[in-house]
Amino acid sequence: MRFHLLRLLVRIEVQSYELKLKIDSCYAKKIVLKKCQNIFVSSIKISIFAQYMKRMKDMERKGIICVIVVVVALIVTSCKIQNAPGAYQSAKGRVTVEELQKQNENKPEVAPTPAPVGRQTEVVQEEKQQEVVEEPTFVPAPVVVVPTPEVEVEKEVTRAEKFEVVEGQTNVVLKKYHVVIGSFGNKDNALRLQAEMRPGYEPILVQNDKGMYRVLLMTYDTYKEAKVKIAEIKDKFPDAWVLIRE
């Protein structure tokens, strides 16, 4: 019995030891993985920093090259300006005011020779002619003819026919343009319309050479007046028209 208990205790201790070894190995693996991750991240950072430094060096080189090019261009242009003809070279050849004064002092004074009498008179006459001021000549402004706009004359839309006033009507005065509000072949219908228009109007009943009866509402001296009356009565008589006598 004791042997079995001892054997069981030994087995329990062995298993606990194995379990402890497993736990330690797992913790070690975690530590190793964490260190590997740190190394990987640091390597990436180092590579990024190296690329950045490389770009900075390239930019510095390009900047130096640009500066060199600008300096060379300025030197070349300055040489061209000095060699160019014009104000620059003329400024080099100018004489200072002091030098001119010295030259004038060293020159001997020469007395002016008097001009002959005839020449003096000619010069005086020329000066007088120059002093004469020419009077301005008057130039008339051009006449601009403005064309008058053509006034469009309204075309008369009329009908001409021969007619006579029907008997039985008094104080009938016929003018040139007549406003016709009705045409009938039957005299009674024409008389009925004539009576309907009274007392506001004094219609006139006429008969043409073909036997048609026309009811004339008004007569006018001008075509314009007749058209105005037709526009006034177009709601009641839309077919009204203008008649003239042959």
C-alpha cells in the first residue's frame, strides 16, 4: 500500500513538473515573438528614414544646380549688356562737365564777324514774316442729309359697286366710304336690320345693280374713320366691310 502511494506521488510530481515546463515554454515564445515584432517595426522605421534622407540629399543637389545655373545666366547677360551698343557705351564716352569747362577755358576767344548789311535786312524780313500769324480759314461743316423715313400708307380694303338709295328715305347724305353691316336678297330682312339699329344710328338702305340690298351703318370721308368704326362693332358685326360707290 505504501508503495502504491509513493508511486502515485512520484507520478503527480512528474506531471506537475512537465506542466511547469510547458507554461515556461509558452511564455518564452511570447517574449520571442514580441521582440521579433519590435525588430521588424524598427527596421521599417530605419528604411523610411533612409529614403527621406536620400530625397533630401537629391533636393539639395538640385537646388545647388539651380543656383549655379542662375549665377551663370546673370554673368552672361551682364557681359552682353556691356558689349551692347547704345546708352551703356555712350555713357562711357561722355565727357564730364569739369573737363568741358577746362577745354573751353583753354580755347582762344574768337570775335564774331559782322554780317553784311544786305544779309542783315534779309534776316530781319524773314523774322517779320515768321512773326506774321496766319488767320484761320473757315471751313464750312458738311451738310448731312438725314433721309426721312417712309410712312407706310395703309392699304385700303374696299369693294366698289354701283348702287342707288332705296326710295322712302329722307335726309340721306352719302360720303365716300360706307360701313356695310348686312347684305340681303330680301328687302324685308334689310328693313328689319335697319329698324333694329335705330335710334342709335341712322342706317341707310341701298340696292346695287344686281338687286342686293346693303345696310349702310355709317358713311365717312376717310377710310381710316371707316376702319375705326368697324373695329368698334366687330363683336356684333364681325363681317362688316367698307363699300365705295363707282
